[in-house]
Amino acid sequence: MTTARYADQFLQCALDESGGDLQAFLSTEQVMLAANLDPADAQAVASLLSARRMVTRAVNQADGSFDLIQLTANGLEEAHRLRRDSRSRAEREVYLHNTLVRWAYENAPVGGRVRLQLFATDEKRWFCGTEVTCNEVDAAVDYLEVKGLLKVERAPNFTDVAPTVKGIDFSHSHMTLRTFMNNDRPAGTNNVSNYIASNVVQGNAPGSNMATGGGNTQTVNQGVDTDALAVLVAQLREVAPRLDLSEQDAQDFAEEVDALEREGADHQRGGRIWRSIGRLVPPALVTATADQSVQQAFEAGSAMFG
């Protein structure tokens, strides 16, 4: 298991042990035991959380290790988020819907299927420091089968799965499932009429240009999918605590995300705001594979605003 997964459990137990008091001193070994984790991993977990500014070292030992910590404001906020999301049926389902298709794609042989029961041995079965249940996995597989993303073969003692062509496209997309499904809508399904000058466009055409007028004058109508924008804003707010920004940069980041929510439907204005957001975040955090949710959020934003 990775240190990052242990860190999710550690933070929630630190929340319980501290009672939410930022002044409380916590023993790393005691928190590890409360989380049913091996105390031998305490230094690795605490070092990761310290680097993420979720905890501060209270007492440093001569060898560089530290036995006592305190939660930071960022750590307390993240612990509450983990606790909230781990108990949310909707968040757990969204996680499985986004994870299972890609897990099947990575693990099924070309042209073949992978046994679903193997998911129980994979670290991806952990969400916000908690294990997903077999019933939750089965329900997610049923949903993904209906949506056309998984092929499923069931027998009394096993279930085999494989991604469909649509599932493979989703796996390649680096999008969330909701964004992918919104972008995958068949053309012409929206019957809204858009009136531009004397021209009538049947249907919605996000991101398209309509030229009107005479001579060299051109009016451009370029919009952003509002559903996809809402997903992006939610993703950015979710990953904000993991970006290790300074207090001022974190405040600026939150304000820019609010501005993106208000004005991002206009592609030009949204693009300017997106570039401002990008300047606040160190490039290494966006390109690193350690936190897939951060990477996916910034890939989705870059795809939306270019």
C-alpha cells in the first residue's frame, strides 16, 4: 500500500485524537495505532503530511525524525473533507464509476476480461481511507454496464469485466465520467434554437463560431459546456487543499475558482481566469502522477480552455 493511502487514514484518526484542536500535540505512534496502521510507517506518513502542510513537527529528534505533531488548518480541513466524503454515498459511487472502468482497462488482457474479484486486492479499493464494499462494487458495475462502458460476464462464483469501446475512450480521456458522458452526447439531441442575427442554429453548438455581417466584420459566438464547467469548478475546490499553496496563494486560488464559476461560460474570459489559476500552482503538482485527481482536474481545464 502507498503512503498516501495511509495518510488519509492517519489524518482522520488525528482529527479524532485531537478533537479538532489545532493546539493539541499528537503522538505519531499513537495515531498510527488508532488507525490500525503499522507504527513502523509513522515517519513516512508524517513526513508526507508535513510536506503537504497538513501537519507541523512539534519536536524534532537528532536523527531528523519527529514523534509529536500538530494538525495545521489545512490538515484539519482535509481531515473533515475525507471524513465527509468517505461517508457520502454519492461521492463513493462517483469514485467507483470513475475508477472501475480504468481499472478494467489497465488489468484486462487485450481482447479479454479481468476477474472483478481481483479488485478486492487492489489499492484502488480504498476511498478516502475506507474500503469500498462488495455490494458497492457490484452496484457500480451494474451502472457502468447499463451506460455502455463495461462488458460483464457473470457466473455463480465469479464476474469478469472488460471495457467497451466507449470505456476505452473514457480511459484515454483523462476526464471525469460525468464530463466524458456530457461530451459524448449525440449531435442534434438539443432542440434549442439559437438566433444569431438573421441566422437560426438548431441545437446547441458549444465552442463553435458563427460569422455574421458583411464585409470583413465577423461576430463570434464561442461558449463553454456549462455542465462540464460545473464539474471542473467542483474538482478544483476538491483538490485545493492538496496543492500546498501559501495562505495568500490559497486565497487567490479560491477567488479565481469563484470567478471561473461566475464567468467561465464565456470562453475568452474563462481562458484568462484559467491562465491565472495555472500561474498559482507549481507545475510539478500538475504533472506528477502521485495525485491523480489533481492531474485530471488540470487536464480537464486545459482541454476546456486550451
